[in-house]
Amino acid sequence: MSSKLLRMAVTTAAALALVGAAPATADRTPVATTTAYGGGDDFTIVGHRGASGYRPEHTLASYELAARMGADYVEPDLVTTKDGVLVARHEPEIGGTTDVADHPEFASRKTTKSLDGVATTGWFTEDFTLTELKTLRANERIPDVRQHNTIYDGRYEVPTFQEVIDLVKRLSRELHRDIGIYPETKHPTYFRKQGLALEPKVLDALNRNGLNRPGAKVYVQSFEVTNLIELHRKLRVPLVQLTSATGAPFDFVDSGDPRTYADIVSAAGLRDVAKYAKGVGPDKNQVIPRDSAGFLLAPTTLVRDAHRAGLVVHPYTFRAENTFLPADFRSSAIPAEYGDLFAEIAAFRAAGVDGLFTDNTDIAVAQEQLAAAHR
Ligand code: G3P
Ligand code: CA
């Protein structure tokens, strides 16, 4: 075993030991003793933006690869076009993930808008009809980290939500398993204020496709609260409240509600979430924080408190490159090189999470298989 791998093995073991051995405090009670690592067989693997470690995110190619790698769900983030069609993009601004800048016919559409209070310059989906958007092609968002993905630049369209649903249905038939879909409403307040509310379109799409029913393999997620509560009244599929490590839901900011994401992941906050949602999707650092050098600390009480409230916990985002990993599991100082995502997933499994969002479905699936083999 190389010294690098040996260090990884040692740090993995140390991290897992830390998870189980950390002293209890009011804020950081260890939870590993309540859920043994690898102890469940219903762990949920969500292909985050598809298989975005290997293909430009939010393309049909990315979703298809995630499904073929074994993802339980694929995750489209949803925004809307000018003519009200839901499409899969991480945000309304598309300069970072498409070739729109290379289209002189759209040069005049470049503008600056306030996106949830942040001045953002670029091109926005709500300024394009679907027909116009379909003339663009997707590009890799982080080419410096994922140079290999850039070979796919310019090859794939921006998919509609309907195209994602159609793909999932086709692959479910072909692969003989029910592949789920885990859509996220992106910037709901921003779109509602432009007369382009996302929620009726999501409701309509799920209804039209026979997916708004108990037992449908669907979760609907949002970083905002108000729209999830509204959807709770109309949807018959489970909802997931997303939370960030800092800040507050923009609908709260917009309405003057002082509550923050920290309030939402408190024990009382999670009991409130359980009134309209079945799960919480925290930033992974809210489950196992890091110290100032990037090493994992003891888990917080989030998983325990969520479980007590009856919520599942699906943190985001698990990625193989060093730049996204805790210092414990990095292989080198080079950001784009792969570290030990297996070990990171193991640490979060030991902390009791019920699933996770990952850009590397293949690694998450392999980790589950290895864990199962040792049970
Ligand atoms: O929805 C889970 C995760 O995707 C949230 O983060 O910014 O990647 O959509 P983001
Ligand atoms: Ca998302």
C-alpha cells in the first residue's frame, strides 16, 4: 500500500472513530451509535444534476448515465422559459452552462438582474422561448476541475422537464427498475415575481405524467419554504426542505421573516418542517462540520433531530475531486485530482444519513455494494 493510500486508510479509520467517540455537547451529540454504518439496505442515491462528474450537468446524457450507473433518483433543477416551459438548469442564468455567449443573435439579451438580491450578469432562461433555448448547447460548468467533461461541450441540448420524465420512464422500462425523479424548484420567489410561478407547472407536469400519486418515486425539493407549504396542499408525493450552511430562505428574506436556515435545522425547526415535508436536504457541512483546516469534526445533532421528527436526511453534494472533499480524504493538493469519496460517504453513512446527492453515482453505488458485502 502506498503511503498516500495508507494515510487515507488511517484518516478514514480515524474519522470513523471520531464519529463514534466525540463527546456529547448541546449542539454536537454523536449519532453514529444509533445507525451502524452500512446497516440499511434502502439507502437513497440521487444522481445530482445527473452524473455531473462525467457529463455536463442537466443534460439527458448526464441523467441517463446516472441511471445506468445505478442511481435511485436523478435530480433536475427546474427553471422556466419565457413561454412557461420548465427546463433543467441549476439557475436562470445560462452563460455558465451553455454556449449562449457564442450566439451573436442573442448578444443583446445579456443583462444584469437581481437574483435573490445578488446582482447577476448574463443571459436568463425567462428571456428565451423554448424554441430559442433549444438552439443552444450545454457546456461544462467547471472546466478547470472537470476538463474531461469539456469533450462533451456543444453536444447536448437544454432538456425540458418533460424530456427528463420521458427519459426516466424509458430507462425504467429498459433497466427493469423504477428510477425516481427528484426535481427542485429553483428561485421560486424570483420567478413568481415575474409572473412565471414554477409550482403550477410542476404540479401540472406531475399530474399529466401520472406521477402525483402516493407511491410514485418522486421527491420535490426547494430551498424556499413558502412554496413547499403550498405544494404540500396539492402534491401527493413527498417533499424535501433544502437548507444551506449559512443564510436564510429567500422567501423569508423577501417577506421580512427573520428565520434562518440555522433555525430550520434546529430540533424545533425540524419538527415544523415535518408538518409539510418528509425529508430535509442539508449542506453536508450541517451534518458533519469541518474545522478551519477542512478536517471533519464530530457530527451535529441534525440527523438525530430529523429522525426524531420523522424526516429522512439527504445531504448534498458528494463529489470525488479533492476540492470538494474534507481534508481527511484528499489525495493531494491538486483540486481536480480524485480523493477518497468512498471514505467520505462511509463517514456520513456512520452519521446516519438516509441518502445523498452525488455527482459520482458509480462511486456511491460501489460503496454501498462493498458495505453490503461486509454486513
Ligand atoms: O438539491 C440538492 C442540491 O442540489 C442543492 O444544491 O445548488 O446543487 O442545487 P444545488
Ligand atoms: Ca439541486
